[in-house]
Amino acid sequence: MSIVEPRIDKLLDKTEEDKYLLCALSSKRSRDINDMMRGQRDRAVALQSVSEIAEFAGRKPLSLAMEEIARGEVSYDKAAFEADEA
């Protein structure tokens, strides 16, 4: 399986060409989306409204996360990310 849309080069542009950062961001965001879809909304409700949660039904969480990253809707604190990695 390959990612067709969004293009990988567009995704890497959003993460300073760091493929590991892209992986970390997309996995964290897809977990949040998955939590929303499964009704485990502890963290997720703080991030999304009920109407946005309903919009996600029927789509893969990782695909949704990648699309959000490409649109610039997912951000990160680089200093905090690097501190977590150390």
C-alpha cells in the first residue's frame, strides 16, 4: 500500500523534511481520531467538536491524520518533541 494523496513531499514539507517526526505526528493524531471513533473521547473531545467527529465516520484514522498534516491543521512544539526523544 502506498500513500497517493497527500503526496509524501507535501507531508515532509510540513515536518521539516523529518520522516520520523511525520511518523510521530501522524501516529499520535491517528490515535486521537481512533479514540474519537471508538467513543473513548477523553483526550479527543478537547481537540474536536461533535460535528467534526461525525465527519470522520467511515474513513481510516491514519488517512485522516495525513490529510490534516498536509493542510497544516496539526502542529507540534519542536522543543517538546526533541525533549521527549532524548
